[in-house]
Amino acid sequence: MTPAELSRTVLRSVRGAVEEQELSVPVPARIVVQPPPRPGCGDYASNVALQLARQAGRPAREVAEILRKRLIGSAGITRVEIAGPGFLNFTLGDGAQAALVREVLAQGDRYGDRSLRSVRGVGAGDVAGPGSSPDREPAPDRGPAPDRGPDPGPAPSARDVVVAEVLARIQAAAGVAAVDGGQAAPVATPPDLTALIARLGVDEARWVLLRPAAQDPVRVPERPVQRESNPRFRVQYAAARARALRRYAQELGFGSEPGDVGAPARGEAVGEGPSDGSVSAAQSLQTFHTLLATYPSAIETAARLRAPDRVVRHLEATADAFFRWHDVCPPLPVGEQKPLAVHRARLALAEAGGTVLANGLRLLGISAPEHL
């Protein structure tokens, strides 16, 4: 079960409670499910009960209990618990991770695009250009403005040009209507962008311009650094490493198959953590899996808020999680060990991670090389 499927399942439980008069509230258009704030609180959490409690005129935990009873036994959900003032925590079934990997690999280059998710209720007038505030109230309609002739406005900065182009890509991937029906106005490339690309290269220049949030300053390095201390290189390296694992596995005579990635197999080094590596492996796996599952929603949020930096941060977190999990649970056999089913499952998970990283890089207009 993916986050989108879980969201729809929770929404159906709300609709059922309203139809059977257990709750008297307007049915929301969508339900947000997110990774829990702390490990050990299930796979996903939702504050839907807190949102509905005021409209229902009932305590949030009481609303949560109504929904919990309806959600127990739903396909793909193993456990539903109520936490704190009324949060719903969900633990998914054992096959959830394999199902996600299977979906990512099946979607391939399309994972995260509009075929999976569409931003609803965002029209052309809601999509502003670079530098605009997504939270600003629309100005009142005072009728047509007097014609003062063309106003060229200030010349676009390098960041404006790159962000505008990337936003168009992100909005298209998330299904958001673009300004002017998707016809972008021609904008000349400013000289400082040309100079920046000549100095840093296309990939580094784009990353430098897209990484800061709109209100943060752009920090330009003296030169690009091709090592893991550079977040852009680390993301590209993680994507290339996932492809390399597939090539090495082919040389060993086995391929990938989504399944149970398990704890470290016999004879494997597990790095730091408990003596058996179970906690470290479980935490690293959960983090990595969650980031793969929430990639489509990261694209949606970036489109909704006109914030491509959110895609950048998601890719950085995914690359870091990939390496942590990879180091604890190697996808390839160690030493004289023969390939096992767990290695095929890990290889599939690694390939899914590489797919997400490559998709995100391409969305930003940054290369995802096969070799690094």
C-alpha cells in the first residue's frame, strides 16, 4: 500500500462514517498521511481526527476511535493505533514494502508524474511565477487596469530563469495547470547564468540555484567538488551506484525480485548499532522506504508551493538514506556467500531508489549518469 492508497482508504472510512451518521461533518477532499515524527509509531500517521473533531463537536480521540474501528482489517493495514490527542498511526502489512518497490519499477521513468497523482483545485490563476508568495491573499478584482503600455519589468536573474523552467516541469509532472495554458513566455538567458554555467557546469549551476528556498541567498562555490561532501554529487553518485549494483549482479548471474529485504544475512557486517544489527537495519530500511513512497507527494508539494528546493531536499535525503541502508544491508553477496532471495529483494529496492533519484534529477534538468 502506497501513501496515496492509504490516504484514499482513510478517506473512504470518513465517508462511510458520515453516510452511516456516525459523524456529522463535511467529507474532506483529501486526507494527508505522513511518516510519523518518531520511530516506533507505525509506518504512517494522520491528524484527520483532529481536523474533523471541531466540526463534529466531539473529542478528537472519540472521532479517531470511530475511524480506527472502520480501518481495522482494511487490506494492507496490519494495525491502527490512536496516539496523543487523536493521531491515527498506521502499520502496514509485510508486503507493503515489496508492493511499493514493484510499483516504482513498473512505473519507471513515470513514477511521480501525473499518472500517479494530480494536484486538485489549483488552476492557472493559482500558479504564480518565481518570487511570488504562495500564501498571499489574491488582490480584489477592481476591473481591468488602465493601459500604460508594455512594462518590461526588471531583468530576470539567473535563478528566476532556472526556477521558472523547472517549475514548469514540476507542475506538469504533478498535473498542475501552468500559467497561460502552459505557454511559457520567452525569456532571454541572463549573462550571469551563462557565466555561472561556464564556471561550474550545467549540473552544479542548476543545483546551486535550485537548492535554496526562495527567501534564502544563493551561495555559489568557487568550483564544483566531485566528492560525497557535495550534495549534488552525492545524489548523482547514489543513482549511479544503484545502476552499478544491477550490473554487478548480472555478472554474478542473478537479477532483482521485489520481496522481503530482511535483516542482515549470515556473515554480513552490519556496521554500528546492536550486536545483531536489527534496529539499525530496520530504521535505515524504514527511512529509505518512506522517502521512496513519498516522492510523488514531494513533487506535488513542490508544485503547489512553487518550491523546487523541496525536490532538491527530498533527493538529498533519499541519497543519504540509500547509503545508510546499503551499508547495513548490502544488496550483493558478501565474500563467498551465494546470492539468496534476500539479495534479489535488496537489489530490487536499490533499483527503485535509483529510479527515484534519476527521475528527480531529470526533473530538475540535472544529469543522472550511468557511471561516476
